[in-house]
Amino acid sequence: MTPLTHAILIALADRERHGYGILKEVERQTDGRLSPGTGTLYAALQRLVEEGWIVEAPEAAEPDDDARRRYYALTPAGLEAVRVETRRLARMIEVASEKAVIPGLRLAGPIDDR
């Protein structure tokens, strides 16, 4: 899973968002390190729809919103995919911690294997 895919799925984990909202949330969660162009973002969204990890929401999230905005939501398969990838990354952080790659780096708690 690419960093952009992971960030998009995390952006949709708490609520539906439109493309610009996803872009801003990806930038926020990565402190601006990931700032995809609109073409890159929409190509990724289309790929995630095709993979069944997200769906286009049938209605705008807010009644007074622009009707042209497309909102996206995470599917159960998308939630499982982001959980698997996040667990993998957490395990890598555990290993890096054991090897003192960044002194003092620790996860707050154990990795949930559910």
C-alpha cells in the first residue's frame, strides 16, 4: 500500500469527505509532507473505488454543499485494509524501537491483532 493510499483511507476513517477535504486531511496528518496534486488524488480515489475500498457517497454530507462535490466513504474492506497496513507499520516501529533507530521511540501500547 502506498503512503498516499494509506493516508486517504485514514482520512476517511472518521467520516465521509469530498476530494478537497481528503486532500487537506492528508496534508494535515502528514504535516504537509504528502501534498498530492488534484490529478494524483483523483486517480488514487478512482483506483480505491475500483478496488472496493471506498465508495462514492450517494449524497452530499451537508445540505447546502455544492452539488458537484463528490463525497467518499470507507467500505468495510477499506477499513480492514487500513487496519492491516497500520498494524504492519506499527510492527515496523516496534522493530525500529528494539534496534534503537530513534532513541526513546516507543508505541503507546501493544498492537491489537483483531
